[in-house]
Amino acid sequence: MGSPDKKSPRYPKSHLVAASGIAAALSIILLVVPTTDVEAKKTFVQLELQTPESDAADADASLAQSPEQLDALVSDAVTLPKPLDIARQATNAAKGEPIVAVEPAAPTEPQWQQLTVASGDTLSTLFDRADLGASTLHAILNSSEQARRFTRLNVGQVLEYQTDADGQLLAMRSKLNDLESIRVERTSDGFVFNKDVIEPDVRERYVHGTINSSLFLAAQNAGLNHNLTMQMANIFGYDVDFARDIRQGDSFEVLFEELHVGDKSVGNNNILAARFTNRGKTFTAVRYTDSNGYASYYRADGTSMRKAFIRTPVDFARISSRFNPGRLHPVLNRIRAHKGVDYAAATGTPIKATGDGRVVSAGRKGGYGNAVVIQHGRKYQTLYGHMSRFANGVRAGSNVTQGQIIGYVGMTGLATGPHLHYEFRVDGRHVDPLSVQLPASDPIPASERTAFLASSQKLMAAMDQNRATQLAALEP
């Protein structure tokens, strides 16, 4: 027994609290592990806390440590395990397995949730469905003009969003197409909008086809979509009248730019080169961008494809009446010269200006109904009659460009059905729009000719090689 007047060491309060925690943890272990296991394994640490008033003999017999020893003990027990972890470690100890320190679980990232746009949905109804709150919606829409892009929704579009533990919106995103997606994220300064754009790979693709019934069906079977088919028709529209000249057996070849993300085709750009054979005559087209960045199509030899006028003002319409000085008028029932060409088409079909010029008149014009008259320089004039309405901005004195929509097909004036009446005048004299010799634009400039021919020869050779490869693949 020690001397009765020997003083017990005094310990800092933080040491005593830490030691009490460890003692409590070990008590739980003793409660979890069966008694027989505890008796069999005397290797558990015993810990008794001595107060300054404790008996000196008990202090000598106890495991009372010095402050330095307790410092080491506290440093080993900075993080106390949770009760379930204590129970798990107690079980491990009972099995004779080592006791391993348990690391606290890392916080999980908020999960993305989805909303799919249905018919009649707006961004407001979607926010109500997700319980995101009207104030959050207003905060997003007022954050920037670009953020309002989220209000232009399409049926089937998917909106993804993240919320915090309190249900507050952290971020929202949506994929617009294969190349573009938009998102907003909450920051300390409010919501910030971003647009993510994937830069696709551009590859050349070649297709060819033969027309058996219609151009559109043949193009679709060959692998051309509607936009590329229209682009091809516009390119050759100076030489081929697609409303009346197409025949069974006509053929086409097209080399164009196709956009890819990985192995997936996600769209297309421009036609690079093309051939179109109509009634046995082959027309060529090559796209060329000059040193000033201006792109246009020329024939493979560098002569211009572009003419001062395109042949038809309405795409793929049916000719219902031709130029005929001795025609019997269907409404007046008497001989009256038909000084133009009628193109039958559905009401509302767009009508294009066949050449650059200035609008002489746009309004009601007797039996022509709603009509537009355009002056092209000093020599040429065109008229478009029976329109249902005029395009915005088309009025007397306004300038128009070739291919610009100037109005829409109708049946105003003396007309028995919806169609466009189109007239072509040279020096004030009516001529047949289908047979008039159209003036051509300038060929490739001399300063660009060498570069153009090098590009043209390369593109035409690529088409030839692709065609030979495809034909070889078809041979038995």
C-alpha cells in the first residue's frame, strides 16, 4: 500500500472526457460480446479513472496514467466509432480478428432526377410537378436572357435536375440535340447559364441513285435526307426544271459533308460536289470558297452555274397551264392569250423571286388578284399572280434577292383553283418562261482559277473513286 499522504495526479478535464468516452465504448463492447467470449479473451484493455479524492492504494493498483500517457491515448481516440461500428468491431474481436479503425463515410453527390416533357407541358408545370417552386423558376428566367431557352420545350424532351437535402434546386440541364445541351447551376451570386456544344467530326460521304418514280423517293433510297435533296435541286435549278424535266432513268451523284460524334451520324453540312443526269445530259457542280470567304457552286470547268434567274418560282409544283397566245380562258370562256405559266400547288406554298430586283408593285391587280411585279435591271421583269398573301416586307420599292420568298400560293383574282401565275418579260414583251435563254453570271475569277481547278479535280476524282468502289461491291 502507498503512503496515505501521497497525492494522486490531477488530470486535465479534456483528458478525463476522452477517457470517459473510451470507457463508454468499451462498455458497449462488453454488452455486445457474449460473456463466455469476454471471459475467454482477457486481452481487452481495462480502464479506471481515478479522482484526486480516491484512495491512494487504489490509485497505485489502478492503470492511472501520467498526463503524457493520456495525451497519447487521446490522440489515438480523436474520432469515436459509432455504436454500430463498435458492435461490428466487437464481433471481429470475438472471432479473433483484428480491430480496424472505421473511416467516416464520404458524403454522397446529389442524384440527377428526370422530367419528360409531355404535350401541354410548360416549364412552370414541370417545376410544379417536381416541387421546385415558382420563386426558383423566376430566379432562373431572370438570371439571363439565355436561360429563357429552357422555356422552349419539345414533347419528349428530358430535363434533369439536382436538389440539395432541403429540396432546393442546385442545377438543371437538358440535351437539345446530339451536339448541344444547356444547363443552369446555382452559385453564390444566383443561377448561371451555360451552353455545351460538341464539335463533331466532319467526314465525306458519297451517294448515288436512279430516279424510277420520283426524285424524293430515289434520294431517300440513296441516303439523302430532305434538306440535302432540296439543296441538290437548288444547285441544279438553273439548268433543270424539276417541275417538268425529270424523267425515269435520270440519275444523280452527291458528295457531301456528314457530321459524326463517334460512330453516330448527327447531321450534315454542305454538298461538296454533284452530278445530275437529265434526259441523257450530265450537269456538274463543285462548291468553292474563294479567298474572301465567299462560297458558291460552279461547273467542274469553272464556268458559272448561277444565272441571273432560276427557272421555277415554286419548288416541285405541277405545271397546269403553259404559255399559250391562243388559249381559251377557263373563267371568261373566250380566247385570251395566256402570257405565262401556271404552277398548281397547295394554298400557302412559298413563292420565290426568280432573280434579284426591285419590287415595282405588290397589291391587288385586276384578274391577277394579289400580285407582285419585280424589275430586274432595265431589261427584265417578272410577275407573280393569284397569291393568297404577301411575305413580310414585300412592298413597292423594296429590294429582293434571288430565291427570297415573296408570297404564298392562293387563288385570288380570276382563278378556278390554287396556283401561281408566273410571267417573264424581256424589254416589255412577254416570253415563254420555260424556253427563254437565261443570262448567266460571271465564271470563276482568273485570280481564283488555279486554286479552283485543283479543288475541282480532287472532288470529281473522289466521286469517281467512290462510284467505282460501290459498283465493284455490287458485282457477283
